[in-house]
Amino acid sequence: MQEQIREQIDKNTDEAVRQQLSEVEATYGTVPAGTEEQVRAEVEPRVATEVRAAEGEIRAEVEDRVFAEVDRRVPELPEGVSANGEATPEGVSNFLKLPAARESEELNDAVDSYVAGDRSLLRAVTEENPYTQRAYGAVDAVRAVEAPEGTSFIVGGLSAGQKDFISSLYQKAPLAAAFVIGVTYLILLVTFRSVLLPLKAVIVNILSLSASYGAVVFVFQDGNLSGLLNFTPLGFVDATLPILMFCTIFGVSMDYEVFLLSRIREAYENGDSNTASVSKGLVATAGIITSAAAIIIVVTGAFAFTGIILTKAVGLGLAVAVFVDATIIRVLLVPATMRVLGDWNWWPGGRKATFRTDGKA
């Protein structure tokens, strides 16, 4: 077919070239050297386009006529073919024993994908998203099935793998959280010689962490602000997110707490009252805490505009936690709590003994 088209193009090109050369000779009385090559270079692409377009029209017309003739001769065809029968293990086994089945390379490759020695692979596909609670429930239901005597089975796949990962992760998470909180409490207890201040620090840090968790759920699980941040809500948050945020936010918030308490403790050791010490500590650290918080908010807030949802969530969560911590908690809640507690803030350590140059306490 292509050879015929090529011959038709050459034939039509030769005719068009001869016609144009005749017109040139009739006009100028001669044909300058190189004219034929120039004319052929201009004419051949145009002729090829015309011939191929005509070939396409002819092909379409022939197909229409063929289909019309088929419709005329075969007025009605069945929409499908079905067979009534039931696939049984015995039937499949007998089929695989046939010589034709044994010699089929495609069939053997397919069988090897599901059977190897004394092990077999069974696939179970649900209509649920593999990362939802209903999919995890399906995993539990399959694992609850009792294996036939002499056999055993394990359940894998996306849903099972994710469920096992989450279970393993959160099985140790309470111990990790207790370790972080406990060690933090002990360090602050030794540093400030107070029982209540470390406890208060842990509680207010949990408040900023809770605000961060709430913001992440509001945005990334419920889908609010999805247009602004350019993401599609999935209806859940990544399982690793709460633990990542806990470790990071708890450390940053406690850092601000140490800044503030150090200055308050310094003023209290110098003889100021509890109320005056809180005021001086707040004034001395407000600028540092606010500046540091502003830098962290800008940096982590920019993560919310990346293309990865986990990175977006971490960035937004950190920015919200730092904002709440540096404004509501450190500026309002912590000073108010310390004023209410009064001298109990420093129990049982109190003030360190100070000595004058004359040797008297």
C-alpha cells in the first residue's frame, strides 16, 4: 500500500513539474538551469500532502461501505457470550494437568506468581481505601479466620502493612512520651529546685501541642483551606505525624519555657518578690522569645506551601504551635499562673542563701 502511494506521489509530482516548466518556457523562451530542481522541491511536499489526504478519504469511505455491508448481511449480533459453570479446585487442578496447559509459557508464568512449593498466594481486593479503618477492619476479619488443620497463613498487603506499622509505632509511643516528659521534669526540677514549675511547664507545653494537633486535623483531615494550600484532603492524617510533631514541638516549647523561667528565677534570687520577678522575667525575655518565634513561624510556615502533604502538615503544625506558645502561653498563661501560685512556685527550694562581704548571711 505504501509503495502504491509513493508511486502516485512521484507520478503526480512529475506531471506538476512538467506543467510548470512548460509555463516557464512559454513565458521566457527558455528554462534556466536549476529551475527543475527548484520547482520539484516546492511541488513534491504539496503533492504528497494532497495524495495522502485523498488516500485517507478513500480509506474512510471503503471502511464505511464495508461496515454497511456487514450490517446488511448480519443484522443482529449477540452482545456477549457466557457459559454457566463453576470453577472448583478439582477442575482447576485437572486443567493444569493437561499437556497443553503444561506447555503454555504464559500459563506457567501466571501459576508461578501464585504458587511456589508448598506455599500459595491468595488475593483479596476490597472497594475501600486501603488506609481507612474499614480496610483495617477487613484485615482483622481475615486474620480471625481459623486456618485449616495442618496449614497456616499470614496476611500482607497495603492495609495489613500500614496497620501493623501503626500498631508497632503507637505501642511504644506512650513509653517514649513518658520518658521525654519524665526526663524533662527531672531536669527542670534540678535546675529550678521547684516541684510545681516543671509540672506547670509540662502542662502548658501539652496545651500548645494540642492546639497544633487541632489545627492539623481541622485543615488536613477535614479539608479546610485545601484550596489555599493546594492539596486534596484524604480524611485522615499520616500516622507518623503526631509523634514527629510531639518530639519537635515539645522541645521548642520547653526551650522558650527555660528562657523565661531562668530570668524569673534570676530576679527572684536577687531578692525581688514573686510578682516583681515574673514581671522582670517577662520583660527581659519577651523580645527574644518573640523574635525567635517569628523566625520559626516564617520558616516552618513556608513548608505548608510545598507539594507533599506530610511536609505541609508538619510545617503548619509547628507554625501554629510556636505562635500559640509565644503569644497566649508565654505572654499570658505562664505569668498569670505564676502570680497565682506565688511563693509556691519555688517550693521546696526557695531562694539560695546570699552572703555579704562582712560574712553575715
